[in-house]
Amino acid sequence: MSRKKETEEKAKHNETAEASENKDKEQKEEAAKSSKKADVSEKESDAKCEEARQDAKDEQTLLKKQLEDLNDKHLRLIAEYDNFRKRTLREKMELSKSAGEGILLGILPVIDDFDRARAHLGSASDLDAVKDGIDLIYNKFQDFLKQQGIKEIDTENQDFDSETHEAVTKIPAPSEELKGKIIDCIQKGYKLNDKVIRFPKVVIGE
């Protein structure tokens, strides 16, 4: 082989080797870049995960505080309602007591009149005066009942009404027009305003 050809072959070999070396170098650099990118991406991913965990923790703390506030408001509302219920019950009891007291105070003057009448019964000689005194006391008591909204239920010659009267017995009607009507009242009945508080016991004709 001539020296020239040998030199050319050697140069060609060197070029191939150099090209291969450059290629290896480029591959190593590329691999290093890829590894560096992977490290950066992993760090970014870790940072995002940490941020997400922190956000979740903050949201959990906020929800916990809101739950505590709601529980506190609920307990306060229950306590306020219980106080309101007790206060209302106490006011109703006091109102009931005061209402009863007012009625009793209204009856006391009538009792005073009865006491004075009884004190004079032993020495009374005029029966008409005694009768007039009793009538006055009775009328005074009737006026007091009217003031309290209590009214006697009228039964004389009234048609029988099961909503207002209580029939205790039936008797033959003295006349045709008295059939189904009240013949006699055994016990008076009363209304408090429009409510029947005691039904009159009556006898009706048939």
C-alpha cells in the first residue's frame, strides 16, 4: 500500500472516531439535559403537591372554625329559647294568679254583705226588709258575674238545643206547642262570654 493511501485511510479512521466521539458526547449532553429537566419537573411537582397540601390544610382549618361558630350559635339559640320558654311560663302563671286574685277581690264585697245580713238575722223582725236585703245582695252578685262575662243561659220556653242544654228527662208536653221545648230547668247553666261553662239541666216535653 502506498504511503499516500495509508495516510488517507488513517485520516478517514480518525474522522470516523472523532465523529463517533462527538456523537457520544452529544448523547451524554442530551442525557444530562433530560436528567436536569426531570429534576426540575420533579421539584415543581413536589412544590405543587406541597402547595395543594397547604391549601387543603387551610381549608380544613377554616371549615373547623365555621363548624365551631355554628355549634356556638346553636347552643346560644337553645339557651335563649329555653330562657324564653321559662319566662313565658312564669308570666302565664303570674297572669293566672293575678286574674284569680281579681275575681276573688270582686267576690269579697258580696261576702261582706252576706256577713252583715247574717249578723242581723237573729234580731230582724221585718221579714220584708230581710227579703229586700237578700235581693240586693243577689243582684249585686249578678252584676259582678256580668262584669266577668258570665251570663245565665235562658231556658224558659226555649227550643231544646243539645249544643247548649242537657236533657235529664222527658215528660208529656202539656200542649202541642210545647213539644220539643224546655218545660222546666232543674239546674241553671252559664256561659263565659260565648263558651258554655255549665250546661243547664232541663226537662223537655214530648
